[in-house]
Amino acid sequence: MKLIVFSGVFALVQAEAVTPVQKVIQLMNGMLEKGKEEKHEEQVQFAAYKTWCDDTATEKTRAIKEDNEQIDSLEAVIGKCEADISKLTKEIAQLDEDISVYEGDLKAATKVRKMEHEDYLATHKDLTESVDATAGAIALIKKKMFDKKAGAALLQIPRMPEADRRKLQSFLSTSEGYSMAAPEAAAYEDHTGGIIEILEKLHDKFEDERTEAEKEESNSKHAFEMLSQDLTNSISTSKDDRSDKAQQKAKTAQREADAKGDLQDTVTSRDDDQAYLDDLSATCKSKSDDFEARQTLRAQEIEAIEKAIEIISSGAVSGAADKHLPSLVQQGSALMQLRSNSRSPNQVRVAAFLHEQGSKLNSRVLSALALRVADDPFKQVKKMIKDLIVRLLEEANEEAEQKGWCDTELSTNEQTRKEKTEAVESLHSEIDELEASIAKLSKQVSELSNEIKEMDEAVAKATSIRNEEKEKNTETIKDAKEAQVAVEQALQVLKDFYAKAGEATALLQQPEIFDKPYQGQQGESGGVVGMLEVIQSDFARLETETKASEDQSQASYEKFVEDTTVDKTAKQKDVEYKNNKKDEETEELGEAKADLESTQKELDSALRYYEKLKPSCVDAGVSYEERVARR
């Protein structure tokens, strides 16, 4: 506003007398002012544009860096997924092969077991028929009812030794098997004594073979059941493992596909940002070069105009023009002379105008100038006005430069405060996440350690129980074997005694006081022997079942220990992995806290610098626009 006032005053004063040269000087002064003003406006405009270029380039560079880090991470995930899938594929193929082998073994064992069982049934049937046939033959011979038909049936026994078969054939060829008189009966008994002994031995032999066959069948059946159970468990376990690995493979493949999709999106985003950054850099570089060229050209233009004004204002041009060129004022020289000794109306108007504006703007400079204009000659007034205009223009340039510097510094400081604030918030969030993750890992490690401890305790307890059970089973098997030997000895003693007793009494002349020969307590001994044989069979079954139980318990114990060891190994590896991850995150937490401290210091420094800028660039009392309007 002051500049406008002075310009108006200067125009009123110049209205006294203006030559063509002075008019040219006025025009060039106007060009000079316009050139400086436009040069400053360009500086302010480019400062804002450059700030935008720098901020945008920084943001894009940061985004590209984050995308590259994300790409590296995704490629690592994809590589691990591919390796895991390859490993799982091999493991699944191995499990398929194991399952096929187990199923083949089970099928073959089942087929063999079926054949063994069929052979056993046939053998057991033959032995049972042989036992029944010999027992029936002995009974018929003792009752003297043995005939050729019964003898022919007896000869059909498949397992009879050939020597015994010839003796029976000889017996049948010499005996008719009919009822006979007393002398003939005595001869019959004498002839059949050896045959009965043969049949009894055959009967005992067939019973022993049947018992042995039953024991072998029981052992074979138990062994098959153990093998079948083991193969079935192996098949079930392998199928479960295969199902788990198949699911794990599917999840890994899905994770790989997701990572590949994210990788493609990230690469596309990174390439787009890079292309935009390249275009931005090229555009900003072009604009910067153009700005430098324009500023140089404007500086040269201002210098040329100032040089021209200096030349035109020199005595060689301006002095000659004042001397020789006619005045542009229309008043006559006589009138000018009349007014030379008194104040002109223009002088009065100028003084009044300056006084009015000084009061309006509360400017002591304008008020003082109004007094000077009222008293001083116009030459001094014009000089003073020119000096004031020059000073105001210098102030305007200085303030414009200060405004440009303030705009640049405030913009840079604002960007710094924004970036550091975001960094501080991001670091706080990262620290919270790391602390939560570390706490979670610590809890998981503690839980896994407790589970491992419980596994060790369970294995120790199972080992103790297994040892006690094994000791008991070993003792039971030993007792059963010793009992079988003792029972066998008792049976042998009884059988030997009654066999000898039967022979001895059968060959002696019977006294008259006895109705029949004494052959020992054959009736009672049969029951005792039978019971002893049952007891012997029970001990044999006890031995077999205890061995089977021991084998099954040992297998179950070994399976439990193996499964527990595998599970324990997996948990130990998990503990090791989580401890390593916890250590890494603890280190990251320390780095994040250090970064937070450093970033917080930088933010505090930016805030302090902003407070220093505020008095001169923000809180100046009167805005830059208001000061320009006043000038």
C-alpha cells in the first residue's frame, strides 16, 4: 500500500513536467519491478513444486524398498514350500509303498494261516478218530467182543505204525472174535494181552500227538494274531501318517499358490512405482532445468533494464533531454514562473494525500513526508520519494526471499515431522507386537518343556511297570515249565507202575480167594491220570498265554516308547525353534527400541526447529500478504 501511495504521489509530482526520456525511464522502472516480482513468484512456485517432487520421490522410493523386501520374503516362502512339497511327496510315496508291503504281508500271512488251520483240522480229526478207534478197540477186546469188522476198521487208522499194523493183522488172522469156552477164553486173553498193550500205547501216542497239535495250533494262532495286529497297526499308522502328510502337502501347496499370487501383485506394484518414479524424476529434472534457465534469463533481463535505466538517467541523455526536449506539460512558461515562488495546487494535493494515507495507515513515515512535501521544493520531494520507493522495493524483495525460505523450511520441517511421527508410531506398534510374540513364545516353550517332562515321567513309569510285569511273567513261565516237568514225571511214574502192575498180575496164577486178578487201582488211576493230563495241559496253556502276553506287552511297550521318543524329539525341535525365534525377536526388540529412541530424538529436534521457525515464519503478527498489500 505504501508503494502504491508513493507511486501515486510520484505521479502527481511528475505531472508538473514530464519529458519523453523521463517517460521512458518510468516505463523501464515498471518493467524492472514487474520482472523482479515475477522472478520471486517463480522462486516461490518452484520451491513448492520441488518440495512435492522430493516428498513424492521419497514416498515412492520407500514403497519400492518395501516391495523389494516383500518380494525377497515371498520368494523365500515359495522356495521353502517347494522344498517341503518335494519332501512330503517322497514321504507319501514311501508310505504308499510301506502300506502296500504291509497289506501284502497281511494277505500272505492270512492265507498261510488259513492253510495251517485247515491242516490242523484234518490232523486233529484224524488223531481224534484214531484215539476213539483205539479206545473202542481196547474196550471191545477187553469185553471179548472184538471181531473182524472192528479189526478191519482199526486197520484203517491212517497214523498207525506199520509194525503195529502187522501185529494187528496177525491177531485178526488167528482170532475169530467169537464168544468161547473157559479154556479158549484163557488162550484168548493170553493172546490179546500184547495187542491191548500195543493199542494202549497207540492210544497214548495219538493223544500226545493231538495235544501237541493243539498246542502248536494255539501257538500258531497266537503268533498269527500278534503278526496280524502288528501289521494292522502298521497299516493304520501308515495311513494316518499319509493322510496327515497329504493334508500338510495340500496346505503347503495352497500357501505356495497364495505366496505366488502375492508375489505377482507385489512385483506389479513395484514395477508400477518404479516406472512412476522414473517419470517423476525425469519430469522434475526437466522442470528444475527449465526453472534454472528462466531464473538466469530473468536475472539477465533485470540487469539489462537496470543498466539501461542507468544509461538513460545519465547526464548525457536525461540532462540533454531536460535541456533541449519540450516539456509535456501544457501550461505556459509564464504561468510556471508565477507559481514558482508559491506552493502549487499539486503540491498541496500531494501533501494532503500523504497526510491522509499516513493517518489511515498509521504510518509515521508518510506523515513526516507530508510535512516535508508541504515545506520542501519538489526536487527534494521527488528524490525522497524515489529513495523511499527503492527502499520499499528492497524490503519487498527481502521479504519475498524470506517468504520463499520460510515456505521451503516449513514444508521440509512438516514432512520431517510427519515422517518421524509415523516412524515413532510404527516402532511403538512393532515393539508391542514383538513383546506380545516373545511372551507367547515363552509360554509355548514352557508348556512344551512341561509336556516333555511329563513324557519322560510317563516313559519312566511305563518302564518300571514293564520291568515288574516282565519279571512276573518270567517267573510264571518258569513255574509253568517246572510244573509241566513235574506233572510229566508224576504221570510217567503212574503209567509205568500201572503198566507193570497190569503185566505182573496178569501172568500170575490167581488164588482161589480172589475173583479176578489184581492189576492195581486202574479205575481210580484213570481219573487221576486224566486230571494230571488236564493239569499238564493247563500249565502248557499258561506258559503259552503268558509268553504271548509277554510278547504283546513288550511290543506295546516298545511301540509306546518309540511313539513317545518321536513325539518328544518333535517337541524338542519345536522348543529349539521357538527359543531361536524368541532370541531373534528379542534382538529385534532391542534394535526397535534403539531405533525408537533415535527417531524420537529426531522428531523432538524437528519440533524444536519448528518452534524456532514460528516467530519469524508463522507468528509474525502481520501476514506476508497484508504487508505486500500495505506496500
